[in-house]
Amino acid sequence: MQYLRNSSQAKNQTPWRQQMQLIVAILAAVAIFGLVAALYLDVTARGATAGRQVQDLQRSREELERNIEDMQTELAYLLSVNVMGQRAEKLNFENIRPGSITYIAVPGYEPRNDIQLAPSPGAAFGAGVRLPEKYTQSIFEWFGNLLTFGGP
């Protein structure tokens, strides 16, 4: 009994210990909250950076597609009947009559394929483009997976 009285007396004489324990507990909670907030900010910043990189790549892809389309338009213009006729005149080619043409069959010759100026219908450039799963996960889903499976 004497021991209980002495321990109770020690507690009453040193209330600063209880206050110190409370302060340490509060500081530990604040530190844990700070770590979780820092982790969340890090993951969010990485996601934002990845999203920005995707946007930059999409922008450069669209610019390349426009350049390709411009070049295809220029090629179509250069191969048009009017332009080809003008070039033929400059090179001193003469118009021929349909009856004066003689065709010769050459065995093994593969004729040149026609130029395709537009993509075939149904061939979409951006069909099925998705972000990987790890970039679409929230911090809570990630943390839940970490606790459940032991890793990301």
C-alpha cells in the first residue's frame, strides 16, 4: 500500500510529466500527419508532371500529324493533272493519240501502288490510348493496396 501511495504522490508532485507526455503525443501525431501530407504531395506532383508530359507529347504528335497532312496536300498538288501537264510541257513531252500507244506485257513486273492521301476509314490515330493504372490511382487506393498486398 505504501508503494501505491508513493507512486500517486510522485504523480501529484510531477504534473509536468503528464503534460510532457501529452505534448509528445501531439507532436508525434503532427509529425505523422506531416509525413502523410508530404507523401501525398509527392505522389500528386509526380502525377501532375506525368500528365504534363503526356500533354506535351500529344501536342507534338498533333503538330507532326499536321506537318504530315501538309506534306500530303503538297504532294497531291504536285501530282495533280495541271501541274504534271505544266512539267511535261517544260520537259518537251508531246501529247499522244490513243491509237498510237503500244503496250508491252513484262513478266514479273509489279505495278506501283496508288498513293493513299487519307487514312482508311475506321483507322483512328488515338483509339485506345489510356494512362497506366499507377497514374490513375488516388493516394487512398495506393495506401490501401500497400496495406493489403505489402507493395504498390
